[in-house]
Amino acid sequence: MSKDIWLPWVQKLGDTESISSILLTDAFLDSPASINYHHAYPGGLAQHTMGVLGWAFCISKDICIDKKSLARVCLLHDVCKIGLYKKILKWRKDEQGKWESYSGYEHAKLDLPVGHGELSVIKCLQAGIKLTDEEILAIRWHMGAYDVSHDGMKSLGDACDKSLLVPILQSADLFDAHHPSTCIDLAAIVDSL
Ligand SMILES: [Fe+2]
Ligand SMILES: [Fe+2]
């Protein structure tokens, strides 16, 4: 995905320099979003991020919410995945039963193994992005109940109570993982911010 597609977004959402230092990099633009679950191809992370953005604006069309903040959490929710997947050569059998090699991914060892949503928040803060409390909650809890620690259910519920960003980002992420969004007019959305 070309950097040009992201420029109007990073220029409108504040913290332009810090957000650019994460999103306008080859590491982000070339990364897959998973190994085999969804958007598991080079550029998949950027594609998924766009899809979440599209779904989130679709879901929140008639909801009174800070749309710039919503765009920020969509763009930043999965930055923990940058550098998470390492390219490797894998093997499989072709239709004739012969072994063939193909390019795939495996999990890299994390320098900071702190959890999925937490790592995205930390990477943003380390890059100098000034997240609001609501943005921190939305990014931390974007996996919803799929990413709950032993006594995290109460925090998840409290986070949903505190900010509408939390359930909207959760839903958009889930929608795009299962039904990749391709038909939402993102150019019109960014113009409206
Ligand atoms: Fe995620
Ligand atoms: Fe995601």
C-alpha cells in the first residue's frame, strides 16, 4: 500500500510527526496482519487498518463521537504487529503430492512481551503520540473478550462504560477480520474530518 494513501490521515489527526514515524514506514506498510488468520499477506496490516477505519465510520455514522479520535484508534490499534511476523520459507505438498517451498511467516520473539493491546499503546507512547485516556482504553481493549487476563473482565466492562470508542473499535476490528471492508469511501471520510 502506498504511503500517499495515509498522508491525508496522518496530516489531520494531530501528532503528525509521531504517527508518521510509525505508519509511514515500510515496516508497517509491508507487514501482514496475521500468519494465517486474516490479511495474512504482505501489506495486510495496512489493508486491515483501512478496513477497520471503514467499518468504524460505518458503525458510528449516527453516533455523536469525536471522529478524529476514532480515526486515531483505528489507525493505531494494531501497531503492535509491526515486526511481529518474520518471513520464512515453508513447505507444502502440491496437487501431485510433491513438496514445494513457499514464502510464509512465523512469530518473531518479542523484545517486550506485554500483551497485544498493551503493546500497541506502549509503542504509540514511546513514539511520542499523546493518547487520551479514552484512546488508551480503546486500543488496549480492541480485542474485547478475546484478550482478557485472569481478572480483566471487570476492566473490560469498565472500559466499555467509560468510552464509546471502546466498543466501536472492538466491533470494527472484528468485522474487518471476518468481513474485510473494501467498499467504504475513505477519501470522503478523511475530507469530512
Ligand atoms: Fe489486534
Ligand atoms: Fe485489528
